[in-house]
Amino acid sequence: MTLRILTYICLTYEELLRRRELKAGDKLPPVLPVTVYNGQARWRAATDISELIARVPTPLPRYLPRARYLLLDLQRIGEQGPPSTDLVTSLGKMEREPSPENLRRVMRGLSGRFPGPGFAELRKALVSWVAGAAEAWQIPEEELVRMRTSMEEETMYERVKEMREQVHQDGVQKGLERGLERGLEQGLERGRAEGRALVGRLATRKFGVETAKQLSRVLEDIADPERLAEVADAIIDCDNDAELFARVGG
């Protein structure tokens, strides 16, 4: 593999030169060679070309080629050292234990690691990646649907939290423009309305339209953004509507 990697790097550079993508005086771009391995047996092949070349006396070693690749052993990545939440380690955890329970656990961790609308495409790509491996992992279709729904709920929940934080900012800005007291109330009320709508969508996604309608009567009496966020927490945490209403009332 290390010889093949060295060949790939050289071929890449030659192709750049052949296509005239480098101007006179330009340096070759750096290349990070990576080998991804998901076999059960431990990887024992050389990771540096120097390991394959016979020993020579000084000063000849300085003239020998050097090339090392980064090995990602998905079956063992993250076994040592402190717990990691990076993407590659998380993929390795799924490779090692592709059970529905572990997949949900790892995906929830990734949702917390990459929250908000800015990472929506990444979360979507993660679900697609799991879907591509589902057949080999023998993951049923309903489990994939549940995971996809969960990731969408996390996205909406992050929006609820953003609204909670923005409510007061909107109110203050309106106050500067139209009078502090009147603007604050308008900003707060608009934030409450948008927050209720987002929590309602979250409830519809997870429990259906009828539960969301019943919950809307509870939401009408909520004015505190913190309380609104608590209801969103309950929707995500609870497994059924009975548990939800026992927690939030209504």
C-alpha cells in the first residue's frame, strides 16, 4: 500500500503538470494521503516507504524516497486516548457496532457536535451515508426513517433555541426605533409567536397533527421563552404523547 500511495502521489503531480495547472515558479501542492481500512484483522502493512527499503550506510539514506500515509482503521479508531466526537471517530464507532441503538447514540452525539442550520447539509449527508451502509449492516428501513426524522427534529429544535436567544435582542432593537417599552413588547410577542410555531412543527413531526393541536392549547398560555424551550426539550425526550403531556401539562 505504501508503494501504491507513493505512485498515486507522483501520478497526481504529473497530471497537474500535463494539464498545465501550475505556472512557472509554482510549487507542487501538498497531498495528504489517507488509507481507510475497515477490516477485522489489525492493519500490519508498512505505512512509510522507508520500511520497505533495505538499510544502506550513511550518507545514502538521505537520498532515499520518503512517503508516509495516514491510516484510518475504522474498527479501532478511538480505542485509545480521550473520547473524541470528531466525524471519523464517530464513523469508526458505527463500523464497530452497527446496531440501531448504537447508530442512534452516535448520530445524537453528532447532532450535538454539529448543531444549527449551518450544519444542516452535513447532518443530511450523515443520514445518507448510514443509508448507503444500511444493507450491509442489516438496518431496517423504519430505523433509517426514525434516524432521519430525529436529525430533522434536532435542526428545528436548534432554531427554537435561537429564537429564545433572539427574542430579547429583537425587542431591544424595536425599542430603539419606536420607543423602548413598546418595541420590547412587540419584539417579545413576535418571538413568542415564532417560537410557538416552531415547537408546534416539532410536535407534528414526532407525534402527529392531533397531538400538535392539543399541545397548541398549552403553548398559547406560555409567554416565557425558557418555558417554551423546556417544552421543545420534552418533545425530543419523550417517546409518546402521553409522556409528553404528563411532563408539560394539558
